[in-house]
Amino acid sequence: MNMAAGNALGYEAAPAFSAPLRFFLTAPLFGVLAGVLLLVMPELLESRWTPGALALTHLVTVGFMLTVMLGAMFQILPVVAGAPIPATTVVATIVHLLMSAGAVALVWGLGAPAPDVLVIAVWLLGAGCAVFFVAAAIALLRVPITQATPRDMRFALIGLGIAILLGLTLAMIIARGLALPLVPLLKLHVGWAWLGGVGMLLGATAWIVVPMFQITPPYPAALTRYWAFATFTTLLIWSATVMYELTSIEFVIVIALVALAGAFIGNTLALQRRSRKSIPDITQRAFQLGLGSLIAGLICILVSYHSDSPLWPVLSGVLILHGGFISVMLGMLYKIVPFLAWLHLTQAGVRAPNMKKLQPDAPVRKQLIAHAITLAALIVATLGVSAWAGRIAGMLMTIEFAWLLNNMINVIRAYRRAGSA
């Protein structure tokens, strides 16, 4: 079975459908809440420092993105990396409850603001992350480092762990006034979360998933061998320049990080152009939208180093989070959920319907169009055209995530109908 031993996925090691599914069905609810919050308070896109803006950001990052990533890792670690998590269903249940409650408490504590609630959030999120990372570490330590994906998954989990520890520390600074440097730690938190956690997890997964599901040639051997290590090492050097306030050197290192991210993005887009699919499918288009948005967001980061305008950091956040990572996650969810439904029906000895019947293209296409329109509306709102632009973006975001949830629920309904037939 071991994925590390070859290029076939170890489907027989897949956990119970409920393990990742509970995360996937919970995540869009946080996206809906983010849309409602922006609809009520359209001024939140004017600055990233207000309590409301922090609440909005963490509804997206912790509520939606981290929830999706945790659910995906319960599936990816055993199937793609050959590292089954021990007691998967029990661990998934505990992690899901702690992280969901912690995300709610975090958003409440940041937005109100409510320091005591923020402390509760730290304990809940800290406990949930501890349970997951210990279980994931046990799983990965059992797997020999012979392939890029299990090796780079280690880097991604370490990077994500660093980002979470920094985030919990920042929450305690806000809640209890810890005598630690807020601004440098905040910068490190964002950098490690975006590139050290989400970025490297995307890379580790893409080495296998992009060639297999998008029918492309494999990634260049040099990229899969050195990219994660080079990115992790450069992030460590960048962290030192931030803490020691070596501003001029920091910008040079940031350029190196942008170049590393660009190498992954450029190679992925080049491989997609060489796909053996005659017409790119809908989810591949979502992937391309995400990668293009990441490029635009990285450019905004470079501009922000030479501009005092609050526009560039907010715009980079919109492009990287909603346009970049969420676009890619949507593309993956629309592949993963119907495939898992088909897989578990097949493993149960049921004649599973075609995946296109479990999840037809039409509702997926419409939801992804809504996602792209929402991204455009968020960019317009960030530019400060009018308060109504923010309200419209909030309304569209609410619709977008509710639609995503509805599409996934419809897959589950089709799964249950097939199972009971």
C-alpha cells in the first residue's frame, strides 16, 4: 500500500468517510459567517488592524481554510503519503470539536473584543492542534522518507505548527498583554501561515495530485527534491531578519521567497498547459484562477514594502486568501468529496454511480463562477469605491459559501441513495 514506495495511491488505507467529511461540511459555515459579517460591516476591508477585520480574516483562515486543510490531511496522510493516522475516527472527532469551538471563540474574542473569550480560544485551539499534530507525527514517523510527498508533508506540518504557535502567542499578547514584540510576531505569523503552512502543504500534495488528476507530466525532479527544503530554510532566514529588524536584508529575502513561490506556481501552470486533457475541466480552471491570484498577491506584497498605503496589504490578503488558496481548495473539494463518495460505495460492494452523477458539472460551474465574481467584488471593495461595494461583496460571499455547502450536501444525498438502493 505504502504511497512512499511508489506512485499509486493507497486507497485501501482511506479512513471512514465521516473523518474528513465532518471538516468539509463545517468549513463553508464559517465562510457564510464571513460573508454576513462583511455585509453588515463593509468598512472591514479598509484596514487589516481593526477588531472586526481580524475577526473577518480568521473566519476565512482558521474557520474555513484550516478546517478544510485538517479534513484533507486526514485523507492525504494515509492515501497520498502512506501514513495512516492512529485511531483516525476518534482523533478526527476530538480535533473537529476542539477546532470548531476554538475558531468560534477566536472570532468572538477578536471581534468583540473579549479578552477572556480569546484565552478560551487559545486553550481550545491549542488542545485541538496538539491532538492532531501528535497523531500526524506518529503517522509520519512510521513512514520512510523515500518520496517527495511524505518528506515535504513533514516540512508543511512543521511550518503550519510554527504559524499556529505564533498565532496563539499573538492572541495571548492581545488578551493578557504579554511583553512580547507584537508587530514582528504578527509578520512572522502571516509569513509562516501563508507559505510555511498552506503553501508547502499545497506543494507536497501537488507533486502527486496534479499529474495524477489533471493528467500532466510529472514535476521536474529538482523542484520536488529541493523546493520545500529551500522554502523552509529561507523562511528561517527571513524570520531572523524580521526579529533583528534587518529591513534591507529582509526585503532581499522576501524577494527570494517570492521567487520560490513563483517557481512552484510557474511550473504548475506550465504542466497544466501540457495536460493530456483536450479541454481543461472546471476544477482545473479553479486551480488556474488560484495560481494567477497568488502571483498578483505576491506582487502586492512586494509593492507594500515600498508604500505606506494600507491598500496593498489588504489587497494582497484578498488575492492570496480568497483568490489564491480558497480557489485551489474549491478545486480540490470538488474532486475529493465525490471521489470519496464513489470510493466508499465501491469498497462497500455497492455498484457506485459515475462521479459525474454524484456531482454534476452544472452546479459546480455555477458556484465557481459565483466565486470568481465574489473575488472581483472583493477587489473592488478593497479599492474603496463605495460602502455598497463591500456590502455587495459580503452578500456574494455569503451566497458563494452557502452554494458550496449545498453542492457537497447534494453529493452526500446521492451517496446515501446509492448506498440504500
